[in-house]
Amino acid sequence: MWNQHVVCSRGSDPLGCALCCQKSIGGDLVLIWNAATKRVFQNGLGATDSRIDFLGRGFNNSPMPRPDAVRRIKTYSAADGYVYQYYFYEGNRANRGGSPGGEFTYIISADRQANFPFKIFVKRAALEAWAKRNGRPLTSSEEYAVAKMRLFQAFDEGLVKAPAIGKEPAEVSVHEANLEGLLGELGI
């Protein structure tokens, strides 16, 4: 299996190789790197199969781990008197009971010490029904805003609690019955 890269004799990038080599030796020199055998083949100067060997060294820098994203922690004063801290963690497409939709995960703290995940599931059927009634689908930003409004509603209803050890995180959903009310709060 060949893994080939074209390299200029002067070390320029492959796109600039034709210009550089044309000026220096008439455009006939091409070096091809074979990663499987770790050899370079020189083509063009009458050498049909000349080879240059390189030692099989690895990279001199080990790969770095991906840095954690900087999270913007926000607060929400709920109707039940608690002041929650939260931040958006991730959004994924998922299924619940055979119903597809968007899953929005937030990390919550009610006591500023322990954090726990809380999920909002936005059912695709509700989004499609709204799009059919209004002649346009919701944008991804609007879908995120609906999930966030549902999070605020869950805060106010006292539904946001840390899960017991070994239990799945709590979850609320956006469905056809509550979608219009959430969009109304957003002015959509």
C-alpha cells in the first residue's frame, strides 16, 4: 500500500515544487516518499529506480491532549428560591423510545460545590409539526434556545435535582404540548 507525497528537491511545498524544479533543473526531478518502506524514490533524471533511505524515526514531540473548552458559567435564580449555576456541556442527536430528537446536556450546581448533568430532549416530531404549521423549520439556534427555556422552566418547577449515585441523570423534554409556550417566551 502506497502512501505517497511529492517533495521538491529544495524542500518547498508540493504546490510550489513545479516552479522551483523547473527553474533549477527543468522540472524533471520528483521525489516520492513511500511510507510503508520508508524510502524515497527519485524519478526523472534517467534514474528508473534510484532509492534514498531514511531512518524510521518517530515524531520528536508526543501528541498533546486536546484542551478542555472554556465554559461560561451562568446563574439562574429559580422561583423555588434556589440559585443555580449551569453551563452548556454538549448537544447530540439521540433517540428516546424510538423518537428521534436533540439532546442538550447542561452541567448544574445547586450548592456551588457538586456538579451534575441535566438533559433536555427536544423531540423532532414537535419541531416538524411546528415547521409544518409555520412554513419554516426552527434554526439550530432557535432549537438551542427552546432547550434553554425548558431548562429554566425545570429550575422553576424544582425538577432539577442531583441524581442518586449510580443513577442516570434527570431529563425533561420538549414536545408538541409545551413547544408553543416556550417559543412564545422567546417571541418566536
